[in-house]
Amino acid sequence: MASEMQNSNPTILNTADLPTRLRPSVSSKSSTYGSEFFASALPSLTDGALDPISDYSESPSDSESDGELMEEPIDEQEIYDLISTINDPEHPISLGALAVVSLPDIAIKPALPDVPESLLQTVTVLITPTITHCSLATVIGLGVRVRLEQSLPPRFRVDVQIKEGTHSTADEVNKQLADKERVAAALENGTLMGVIAKMLETCQ
Amino acid sequence: MSALQTFMLVVDHDKQEARQIAERIAQDIESKKTNLVEVVQSLGEYINDDDPLLRGKAVSYLTAVIKALPPRFLTRQQVQVLTTFFCDRIEDAGAVAGVETLQKHDRFTKDMAEEVARALFENFNTLQSRAQSQRFQVYQLLNELMSNHRAVLHEMGDTSLVGTVDLMTGEKDPRNLMLVFSILKVIMVEWDISNHVELLFDSVYNYFPITFRPPPNDPYGITAQDLKDRLQDCISSSSSFAPHSIPALLDKLDSTSQNVKKDALNALIACINSYSPDTVSKYSITIWETIKFEILNAQEEFLSNLSLTALHDIAKRLSEGVTQISDQLPLAQYLRPITKECNEQLREPQQKQAKPAQEILKATSKASAASFSLIVQVVVAPLLTLYQGADGITKQRALLETLTQLFESAITVFGEWTSRTPVLSAENPLLEFKDQFSEIFGQALMGTVKEEVSFRISALKGFLRLSTLRDYFHDSEIGLFVQYLNEILLKEESVGRDELKKEAIAALAEISKHQPRLIMDITFPAFVATLPDSDDGVDTSYMKTLEILAQISVEKAIFDTLVRRLLNKLSLLLQRDQPGSAAYPRAILLTIYYVMSQRKLEEDPGLEMYYDKIVVTMSRSAALTASGKAKNSILSDPTVLDILGRLCNIVVRSLPRSRQDEVAKNVYTLFASADEFQPVLFSQSATENQQRTMILSTYLLAGLPTDSTLPHSMSDLLPDIVSRSISKTEPATQLAILRHTALLVNKFLPKSELSMATALFDSLLPTSAAESQISAETIKTLFWLSKSLILRLAPATTKILTSLLSLLSSPDETTSTIAARGFAILLKDDDVLSPTNGANIRLLSKQRVFTTLIPLISANIREINTTSNNDAARAAPPKEHIKPAHLTALSGILSTISPTLVMPELPTLLPLLLQSLDLQTEDSQAVRAATLQTLAVIIRESGVTVIEECGHVQSLVTRLLKTAEHNKKQAAVVNGPRLRVDALRCLFLLAQAPTDAGDAPAVAKAGKLSPLLPVRNQVLRSLRFVLDDPKRDVRKAAVDARGAWLRGVDEAPEDED
């Protein structure tokens, strides 16, 4: 970024406050002693007692066989996790921490509501630029788009827009982001792809 | 030919002989066969030659002769004459070396030194143009004069100063510069340099920044850092340089090179720390004005950190000698613009710039008590006002964090309760705000909605800092905090991931180091009171309580009380007729075990009590329980016995020898008398309950020293214990007996009696092919026996391994499959048969097993593959289980071995690993999981290149993709989610460059295409479908893998630049 920063002092959310998925802790290990803490503080308790011969077939598949049946469909939180770690092109701070993307502004809907058996889905992501005249909004939108297209299965359609009322030229930007040809042309641009690749570097 | 002529002929190509010639002449002079005058005269014809080479050789001759003379041989006059001679001839090669020899003589006077110095300075032009090694001699001579005759040079004043600068001007060689910098530093520090400040400064600053990079294999070992350090010493050596150095260094911060900026900041810090405080004060505000940008708009963290150090060091220097704080102090003047700037930035504390402002405040305020007071005076009040008017919790939180940074500075300045630094006489300026802080932080911690976890955590951290700050809070105030923490832990429901509770526990543990009394008086009783008398099976909240107690019992006093209380609870439980579930006593034992394993028991004065209460009493109770003579059956629960055993084990290990001998006598009787308990050993009719006490016996045995005297002879013990291990018992009991066997054989069996163990091993093997089926218990016993023998590298190791391998080819499928799994036992680290328990584990045992087994397994599999191909038509009995069994055995070995051992065998190994990935069945999941683990390690360590070298990239990638696939239609789970994740992880690692090989990408860039390129499209296409896996973890791994292939495997690597 050789040019002046557009917004040198944005508000930053604490990473601990960002929405995350609460997972039920893996209980298989702690079950014998009923305590996760002791199981992790004294790993030998759970490790050493294993007898490779008799525990062999049960232990790995046990916890999985019942889990295998349970499907975990792609949800908004998962989309959020995919894009919130993208770095802002101006700051070494993630889009999540800058509140450029937020959980309530992500929606997943069937692409063809009239055809219930269709698996096609549309993901809509609304972006909130840190300031209303941010010229980098298009780049950010493009970055989000690229990330989702790389990371979602083919049956998903991606729709990235600027959130209403948060940008002075939102319509213009939206038009650019929705135009397949222009997106494709932009992705041919080496410099732009360089910027986007740098933004996506932090995605883990 | 004269000696001189010979010398001049050989000196260029044979230094050795030249020296010998000179030594001969020196001897002649000593024995008066000739004299110095004659030697000098003999030079006559060459010394005035027009050819400087000839003159140089002639002078070198004289130098060589003088060097060869004994040190005190020359008289004062001779030294004088020679010095003058050399000085006259200083331009000729060899003269400098001659003077250098002479100046070491005792009879070398001050006048001579001055003469030499003048000769050097006057001829700087000629000397400068010499070759590097000769210039080096010149500097060395000057350096010697500096150390031996410094006063003379000092008296010469400006002459020597200017002379030295003239002499070194234009020097470029790093070795020479090292010397030059150290000579110059002496002048800078000791000479009166007032007339030549700029000249001197420029002479060294010309070299800034140092961009020298040592050549590869540099024999002198001078690094850029060495030069930087010496140069920095020069620049920072004198305050008079400040008008030149500080502006120049600050200018360098405009550089685009990070390294130049780093050097400039380091030099600046050095200047700040060595210039006089007055000088530092003069430039302090200029420095702040410039380097604040490095912090506020930080590009690189290290630059920002260096800048913070500079600010801190200025504050520290300006605090020197300050006793009374006033606005007129240079320190106050320096801090004024800083606090002004920070206050401004902190007005919106949730924004990006607030963080650097916090860091600036922290760095400057921790410099000294004076600095801290000045900053607190102007910063805290506005922060508190802001806090009162803050409109959102984010803002409040940022303010709390800012204050916490100041508290941390306060701790640096005033110390913690436990600090050993002397107490400062200065008053802590935060005392004024004590009540306000207590209220704000208390309110934020306890008066906020429970969902605002991170806000409450910030409050908790601030409160904790204040509680550990020395002489700040009163006991009652810390007590209040402790009560808050108790309340959070005991009364509050879990929210989210329980981060707040984790922090609260950590805070209690921290406070217990500083104020153990408060924890003992407030927390401890509150928590112990919630422990039930017995477990009713419904409420298991005692587990959380015990976890917390275990974590806060760091301090000795608390630890002691906890152990005593818990032991009491336990003995009460053992007395009850209806003690409830065994989970509670087990949890209590676990807690004791945890806290004891955190401490050094050897030095614990309570060791005798633990021995009595835990080892003796509990073991005896367990024995009574086994004989049905106890009130309840708590101590017959195998998991309770296991924890009790571990506990006894760590106590026994720490006991004095006499006590350990007592334990040795009671390993099997368990401290019970003959009529109370009949030992399991040698008993024909031991019940399951009795057998279970072997768990305890095993742990006791494990804790004993190797040379203990066991109560029975090996020839009695071993057969009995082995016969028990091959008969069917409960799993926990059997594992204990197996370990017991292994302990006896590995740790206690003398080398001379090893044949006893091998004989037992042989007796358990199937005798003939007809009776090929043997029981699972026997197989386990075989493997544990083998383990104990192999780890000590018994002579029969190879034979044992071959016998075990032959079990795999057993026509009986069960035998073969169980044996295959047994290979994981051989090298697996075991808790009981461990180095801490004194097991005999030889370093090379793992390698030995690996190198013995791998070729055998590989050969066997090759044989199976070829016979199945050729003889498919023939009606040979199908033995399809044999190949998977070999692969299982292989994965068992691989999972217990370090990857460094695996690498050299990779060409043999890789085809085997790929074949095991081909086992697309449900039972093979564990084998394939182990294979993928091994592959992941191989790939991570050495990248794709090793796989390419073996020519397996395509086949590996195809198999990985197949394993990552999820097939909805199949009824049986062939690829479980974990397996799919592991396969994707391998794909991810493939595309990721290996971590340690720093220069690998450079090689790849040199025109070599990535070996992954041919499969790139295949991988990307297949992974697109894996992105739709029903499992989230799998999708995540697929996203990562796909991202890595998109990024890391470039179509045209040249484009990257």
C-alpha cells in the first residue's frame, strides 16, 4: 500500500468477542475419570492404560460410528469462519475484527425455492466497509468472493454485496461484484490477484 | 652466498627455511660469532636499491633475525638504533613487523614509542596503499602502542588523533575495521576531542549502516554483528557526538530498509544509554517526535519494540538522581508531549491507534518511580472520566485494559508481594485511586451481565494485577477479590467455553503464591465445604471442585492442608457401609496424585506421613477388601486401584532406601498379616478380587530400585506370574500382570539368568503348524515378554523378533490378526516399564527392532504378492489375512518409532505404506490411520521431494484422494471422518513447503517445476467434491488442503516474483 491509508484508525473488535462455534468437548478421553482437566494434566492416565490388542477395534470407531450418522450441514457460522480470517488489505487485522463481515449479515437460502429437491444453495454475504467512501470495498468484496468460491462445493452460488447504507457508491460496487465478466477480468489482473492472495494468506 | 642472499631468495616461497636462516644468524650473534652491526652492514647493498621489493626483503631479513633473538638480548642502545632504523625505513615491507617486535622489549622507551607513532602518522599515505595483511600489521602495531604506551600517544594529543584518523581513512577490510574501531574508541573516550569532534565522528559514521556480509566459510569468523557492535560502541562513546549522531540516526529512520532502521534504532538506544543525561535530555523530545511514528504506524513489530525501548531508556536516563518530582524536571518536559499524544489517542480507546498508545505509556511509565508518578498524574484521571462517560462496553473494556497496562508498569517499578527487590521509598501514585479502582474493577467483574465474558475477563486481569502489586491493596481488599472469584467458581453457571472460570482459577493460583493465607482462610474452606461425604451418583459437581482445589494448591501450606483433608475424607469413605459410587474416591485419589506429581516429594517433610497413610494403610486396606474383610468394596474397583497404585508408585520412588526395602518385602503381602490376606502369588485359588491386587503390587514393584531384594527367587516368581498372565482374567488385572512380568524380566532379572526368560518365551510359542492357534492372552504375554527383553537388548533379540513375525503367517486368522496388533506393544512407551521407574531401556533398541523387522516384512509381503499373482489358478488355501496382518504389524511399529529412523528406509517403506492405504475395508481403518500419521510426518519433515525421488507422487495422491472420499451409498464405513481428515491433512502438507528446509524454495525456483504439477488439476477437481462432505471437520481440512494446492502449487513458478 504505497498510497495513504484510507482509514488509519478503525475500531477493532476483540478476537475473543467474535462469534465462534461452541463445540461439545470431546468426551471420550475424559469419560474414564470424569474430568477433562485431570485427563489433560496427566496424559499418561488415558494413554498408558490403552491395551493395543483389546482396545484396538473399539476405540477409534466407537466414537465415530454414532457421529458418522449425524450430518453437519454448512451453516452461517461456517461461512463466517471461512471469511472472517481474511486480512484487510490496509491493516494487518482480520475482516472479523474490523466488523467488515459479521454473522448476522450472512444468509444461506435454497437457490431455487420452487424446487424443493434441488440441492442448489445461495450464500449471501453483506459487507460493511469501515468508512463510507472506502475505495477498497471492491477489493474486499472480491476477496470474500474468491475465498468462498475456492472453499464451497459447486452447488453453492455466492452473492457478495455491500450492506445497504454503509457505502457512498454501494450500487456501483455491487454491480461490479455481481458482474461475472468483470469479476473474471479482475481475477486475470496480476496485481489485484497479488493483493487478494495476500489477504487470503491468513486464512487458516 | 651470504645468509642474507639465501634468505632473500627463499623468503617468498619457503617461509620455514627463511626462518631457519634467520635463527642460525641469531644464534651466531648470541655466541658472538658475528654481531648486529655486521648484520646491519650486510644489508648495505640492498637497502638503497631502487626496487622496493628488494628493499623490503632486506628489511624483513633484519626483522626476522631480531625476532629470533632472545627477548632481553638487545641493549637499550641497540633497541634505540634499530627503532630509528626501522622508523626511517617504515615504508619498506618488514619494518612494521620489526618495530612491533622491538616495542615488546622492556628496553623500549616512551621516546621510542613516540618516534614510532610519528613515523606511522607521517607515512599514512604509503601505509594506506599497502595490501590488507600489511595494513593489518600497521593497525596491530598501533593497537600495541595503544595498550603498552597509551600515555605517550595521549600526550601527543591532536597529532595522534588526526594521525590515526588519517591512517584508517578508506579502510574497508572487516578484520582491519574491527581493530580500527577499537583503537578509535579509546581515543574518543580518553582524548580531548573537542577540536575534532566532527572529524572523529565522520571517520566512524561513514561506515553506518554496515552492510557487510561474511563470505561463506569465512576463516576469520567476523560477522556483521561484530562490526555493528564495535561501530555502535564508537558512535555512542562520547556525548560530544550527539549533535552529529542523533540527527543522523533519526534521518536513517526514513530508510526503506528494515535492517537499516533496526541498526539506527539500536545505535540510538546505545547513545541514549551512554551519553550524559543532560545530552539525552536535550534531544529527548526530538527523538520522541521522530520515533513515535514507528510505534503509532508500526510496520514491523521489532521496530516498534525497539522504539519503545528507546523511549523507555530515555525516561530511565532522565530519572537518574531524581528525588523530588516537579514540572521543571527534564523528565517532566520529556514526558509532557508523550502523555499529551497518548491521552489524545486514548480518547477512543477501542480504536486501532489506542494500542500503540497503551504500549508507549507502559514502556515509559515502567522506567522509574518518578516517570511512573508523572505519567499517572496526568493519565489516570482522564481515563477514569472517560470510563464514567463511556457509552459502550467495548470502550469500557479498552479502558480497563489500558489501566491494566499501567498496573503492570507499577509491578515493574514497585514489585509484587513476593518480589525480593528492596522496597522503594517513593509512594505509589496509584494509592490515590485505590478505592476507585476497587470499585470500577469489582463492578465490571461482578456487576455485568454474565454473557460479557471477555469484558469480565479484562476486569479480572486488572484486579489480579492490583492484588499482586506490593503494598497496594489491603488484605481485606484482596480478600474481597478472592471472594468474587469464589463466587464465580461456585455459584455461576457455565457460559460458553468457561473462559472466565479458567481465568478465575488461574487468578486464585496466582494469589495463592502471594497471599497463601487468604486462599487458606477464604477459598479453601468454601470449596472443601462443598465436597460431599459420599457420591450419591446424581451430583458430580465435586469433580469441578476437586479440579479447582488441585490447581490452587501450589503453595506448600495449601498443598499440605489439601492432602490431609482429602486423606481424611477418603478414610471416612472407606469406613462407610454404603459409600456410593467409586467415582468419588477415585476423584479424591486423582486429586492427591495430581498435586503430588507437581511437587518434589523427595524434599517433602511429610514423606513419612504419606508413606504411612497412603502406601502402608491403603495397601493393607486394599488387601483386606480383596479378602472380603472390609466395610465396603471401594478398593476393589480396578480404576481406584490403578490411581492408588500410581500414587503409591511416586511415593515409593521418593522414599529413603530403608523404607523402600520394607516395601520390597511387602510387594505381595501388601502390608497385611498372613491371616488377613493370602498373597495372590503361588495361590491356586485366588479369586478375581484377590487377583486384582496385582495392580497395586505392580505399581509398588515398579517404584523399587533395581537392586532391591525381592521376597521370592526369580525361578519361583517368573513361572508363576507367566502362568497367571496366560490365563483369562479381567483386562485391568491382566494388564497389571503383563506389566509385572515385564518389570521382573526387564528390571530385576540378572543378565546371567536371561535364558530363564527366553525359555519361557519359547515354551509359549506354538509347537507345530498343526497347533497354530494360541490364545489372545498367550500372544499378549509373548509380546510383553519380548518387549521387556528387547528394550534391554537381550542377546536373543533378533530370534525373538523373527519368532513373533512368524506368528503373522499363522494359518489361523485370529492368531495372526491379534499378533499383528501386538507389534504396537513392543516399542510403545509404557507408564510402568518406564525410565522414571528405572526400566532398562537401551538407546538403540528402537533402531534395532526397526532395522530387523522392516526388511523381513517387506520380503514377506513381496512373496505374498508374487505367489498370489502366479498361483491364483492353483488351489492353494486362501490366506488373505496374512498380508493385512503384516501391514498392521508395520503400522504398529511405525506408530511407536521416531521419524528420523524411518527416513533412510523410505524407498523400502513407501510401497508398503501405499499398499496399506489400499486396504479399503472397515477394520483396516486403524492401520490406515497409523499409515497416514506416518506419511504426514514424512511429508512434514522432508516435503514432496523424497516421495518424488521414490517415484510415487501420482500413486500417493490418488490413494489419498480415495481415502478422503465419502461414499454415502456404502453401508459400512470404509473411510471414517478422522481418516478422511488425516488424508486431507497429508494432501495439505504435500502442497506446503517443508518447514525446516529454508533453501528448498530457492532450488525450486531455479527453473524446476513442482513435482505436484502433473496432479494439480486432479487434486483440485476431486477436492471440490470433498468440500461437500457431511462432516464439518472434513470440510475444513478440505478447504485448507485445496487452499494450499491453489496457492502452493503454481502452474508457472516464475510468475511469483
